[in-house]
Amino acid sequence: MIHFVGAGPGAEDLITVKGANLLRETDVIIYAGSLVNPGLLKYGKAGCEVYNSAEMTLEEVIDVMKDAESKGLDTVRLHTGDASLYGAIREQMDLLDELGIEYEDVPGVSSFSGAAAALNAEYTLPGVSQSVVITRMAGRTPVPEKEGIAEFAKHGSTMVIFLSTGLLEEVSKELMEGGYDADSPAALVYKATWPDEKVVHCTVGTLAEAARDNNITKTALILVGGFLGSSYDRSKLYDPTFTTEFREASK
């Protein structure tokens, strides 16, 4: 069987218990190169076969899976964060369906959760933003026109931008075209939860400058929105004047 496992955002202890157990029991590990903390490979048992998918094509990955299945071996396909975000798992699953090979998808902790933790931040602050846009800039890999950064920026929601650290000038430009001011709060989180994690607070207009000053060129998330500010409304959930299913409002 093939187990697609989310490795978590980076820290070795942020993989799920199920994911760690599968790594301990599996016969073959195919991991997503430099995006996955190599320390996680230590969970693997002695004699486990290990493949770095950064050096492989889709077809080569599937060939390893097919070979393992023919030998009655279990395989863990170890993806960064949670594989449902930019994990390219659908194409693998479709090919496995065609081959009649059974698989399961084991969720992981996404780096966008790790970034919020690094910032001690809450993405969905009452009175500020109740929505989170997870997206990326168009680069060598395009995005649908209606999903451009400027289009999403029009909503003023919290934004978490993946895979765009090398395009920060363009990111700033599109954010401002969409409605963010140059002085709107922003942050860069480099390798969230890894030992060399780096958190940089800046503004929409200074994203590229902040990255240069801190030698950040890749593997960082771009976070934008009022949630990084200091003003917000108190939550109704714990407001003593607000009645819920479990308690009456105080008079």
C-alpha cells in the first residue's frame, strides 16, 4: 500500500503520530528532497529503501511504487507540510488508480500553520479578517488569471503567499494594485519551525528590501494583512455578555 504522508512544516516533532508510526513501519520512503527535514528519515527502520523525489520524475516515482507493490512492500510518500497544498499528489493518485494500487492520504501540519505559530499570530481576528487566502504568484508555473494576487488582494483578507520569495517586487506591486497600501503590515517567515527559522516583520512596500536585508531568497512564506496589526475586536465566544449553547450571558 502507498501512504501519502504530510511531513509537517519542518520540525521533526510536528509530524503526526500516525505519520511517524507509518515511517517506522514502512519498507520504502520517497521524500520530497530539501523541503522535508532529513531528520524525519531517522524514523525509518533499518534496511528501509529511501528515495529523494527532487531528483526524480513523476514516472520514476510511480515506478518505485509499482516495484514495491510487486514485492509486497509498504511505501510512504513523504510530502512537505500537508500534501493537499502544492503537493502534486492528485497526478500520483490518478496513476495509482489506473494501476489498481491502493493508497491513503495522511494529513499533515501545513507550513502556513507553522508560520502563524512563529509569529504568535491568529489569522482570523474578529473585526479584521475572517478569511484566509492561500495562493502563489504566477511564475514558470502559471495560475488562473482570476486567481492573481491583485484579484485576491481586493478582498482585504489575510493572505498567505507560497512559492513566491523570488518574486517579491512583483508581489508588492500586485498587492498594492489590489488595494493594500504600501505601509500595510506584512511578514516573511523563512523555514517555519525549522532550527534556522527566521521571522521578519515588514510592510507590503518593503517586502523585497526586507528579504535582501535578511538574506532570504527562498523557502519563505509571505504573510499580509491586518491580523499582523494590534487592533481587533474581542471574540464573542468568550464574551460574558454573549449567550452560547453552553452558557447564559451575564446581566
